[in-house]
Amino acid sequence: MNALSELQKWYFAQCDGDWEHSYGVKIDTLDNPGWTIEIDLVGTNLSERTFEERSYGTGSDAEASGNEWLFCKVANDKFIASGGPDKLEEMINVFLIWARSAA
């Protein structure tokens, strides 16, 4: 199964008639260029679960091209990720691997 299909299944599994009215998944673009993802964890089995931040190509590790970077964290009961223009699938996979470990 590809990452997008698996994310869709995870999202739909959270939908209980209430959750989806206040929470969800947001994917957007950045002007760096790049991508950003926010996934609400409230009311899911991932809420308050420990997540070890993952990043590369940021700060002192940043390359001049600016495209090879990724940052993922959990804050305020949200999975938050951002990354370069070809990192969207990797960001989704970071979330999915973490979500699978909670199943």
C-alpha cells in the first residue's frame, strides 16, 4: 500500500461522526519551496504518545540548495512536519511508521 492510501485509511478510521468535524489532516505548501503537514491527534490512539523528533538538513546541517531537509515533531496534540519539495511522501511515512507502532 502506498503512503497516501495508508494515510487515507488512518484518517477514515478516526472518523466517528464527531472527530472529523473538529480535527483532521492538513497538507499545504511552503514558499521555501516545500511541504507542511499537520495531523490532529486528539481523540486518537496517538494522543499523548511519545514521538522522537526527526530532522535533517536544518540548522547547522542545512545545505546551500535548501531542498534536502525534513523536520517532524509532535506538539499540542498534533503531528507537525515540514520538508523540502520532494519530501512529502517521506513525511507521511514518518507519521505512518509511528502510527503503526501504536497499533
